[in-house]
Amino acid sequence: MTATEHALVCTKPDAPRHSRIARVLPGLGLAVAVAVIATWLGHLAPIVGGPVFGIVLGVLAATFIPPFHGTRWRPGYAVASKPVLQLSIVVLGTGLSLQQVVRVGGDSLPVMLGSLTAALAGAWLFGRLLGVRGNTQILIGVGTGICGASAIAATTSVIKAKQVEVAYAIGTIFTFNIAAVLLFPLVGHLLGMSPHSFGLWAGTAINDTSSVVAASFAYGGGAGSYGIVIKLTRTLMLIPIVIGLAAFTARREARTAASGEGDVVPGFSLRAMPWRKIVPVFLIGFLAAAALDSIGVIPAGWHSPLSTFGTFLITTALAGIGLSMRLADMRRAGHRPVLLGAVLWATVALSSLALQALTGTL
């Protein structure tokens, strides 16, 4: 074998990896660049914070600089908006003990369960009134009540929703994620909320993890870590909800098959559940990081640098989300699903505040 042939053989397995890296680098590099600018602006205006500047600058760049819409950027945006965000949550877990996670999650349960009930009941009631029925109604309700796009993805896996129904739900949820990131910190300051009460409000009333992170870190004073713990505890509510929907869907399909209107389908099976979507890996990573901190593996001197690094990762993720946004996608959702999303969003936000007032946590 010649030296040239040997080189070709040795490098061939790495070619796909190099190709993937090359596809990701442009968009990811742009998201990092936006995050650097956003972090600088966040230091100048700490009441807004780097994460909020990240998503706003990303949206502005995507809207007013057409070349950034190109396909060459999208793989990097996707990496920034999901894996980087998930990594940031794991990193931030290193600053929390497992005892804190359990205590905060337990203390927030009355508000969390109450606001979730308001979201699901509101989806049923207002969906009927607005004429938004079926899977779209379910997806918007679960997305608003639990964890946005992640809940929609997991629910879609078991109720077999159509692409157009998923698009309506995600477009609606994303619209109010952005509104929450921009409005919640302002309202929180107007109400004079403490960092803990704001973190509880954000964690129970904002649906998507990235938006909870952005809003609570923008508020400052410890609201960020508190909001994340509450949001991740709320994410666990997805497990019983999705199992219930899976059982309902299997029963409906079995009834249809028995009546001769469709093909025979298997009944409900726990083994067939999409567990990786219901219990995300980053949630396990967050708990593992908190456990390591609890037993003293992570030195106290590392907490501040890790927190700064985690916040920068969050800013990068939100920049990627902003850069990948298309205003046309929001318009395509139509007015009725958006109106349902708006009513549910307001219902959950107000019910969370009311429950905090009743439980003395406001």
C-alpha cells in the first residue's frame, strides 16, 4: 500500500465527522458571536440581562439580514438552540445541591399543580369556545401547562398528531415564549417580587425551558437557579400526562378498530412509550450535577466560573433560537390557535400569581 492510499484509508472514517462539524460551525459561530455582544450589553443593562439580549439580537438579525436565513446556517442554529441549552442546564446544576432541588421542587408543588390544572382545564373550556378542538387543542394545552415544545414533541409521539397540528401548536407556544421573556421581568419588577417569588412565577407560568431561563436570569438575584429547579420539576409532570394520553389514544384506536372503521391496532403498552422524549437526558444530567455538588466533588471556588459559563451557554442557545425564528411561521399558525394560546398564557400567569398569594409565597 502506498503512503497516499494509507492516508486515504486512515482518514476515510473521519470524513463524515469533519463534514458534520463543517455544517455546524457557521451557524454555531454566529450564535456565539451574537452571545458575546449580548453578554456585553447585559453588563451595561443588567436589568435586561445577556440572555434576553441574545434572543432579541438573534430575532433582529434573522429578520433584517436575509443571508442569515440560508440553509448553511441552520445546522449550527439547531445545535445552539437545543444541545447547547441542555448543556447549560447541566452546568448550572453544579451550583445546586440535591437537597435544594428536592426542597424547592416540593415547596412549589401547590402552585405548580394548580397552574397545570388551570392550563389543562382552560384548554378544554376555551378550546371548545374558540372552535379549536382535537389534537391542536391538546397540544396547546399540554405545551402551555408543562414545557412548551418538549411537551408537544412527547405528546405528538403518543397521540399521532398531524404535522399541521404540531406546527400550529409550536408556532403559538413560541409566540408567547417570546412575549414572556420580554414582559415577565418588567411585570415582576413593577410588582416588587422577590427573586424567589419571581423564579416560582417564571418556573410555573412560562412554558418553555429556554424562556424560563431567559426571564428568570434577566430578573437576577438568584431567580435564575430557583426558576430552573421549579421548571425541571414541572417537566416531570409530563410523565403521567403523556402516559394518560397514550392510554386514551390506544383505547380510542382499539374502539375504532373493533367497530370496523380502521385497522386493528395494539393496545396501550408501557414498553412502547417514548421514554427518551418524556424523560430528557439533560434532566438526568442536571440531577447528576446537583448530586456531585451535594457530596462535595465540585469545589466551592468553581461555582462562580461555572455559573458564568452556564449563563453564557444560555445566551448562546437563546441567540440560536432567535436566529432560527421566522415571523412567517408565527403568522401561519392562524388566529384561533394563537388566541387560545393567548388566553391560556394569561390564565396560567394569573393563576400562578393567585396561588402564590394564597400560599404566602408571593
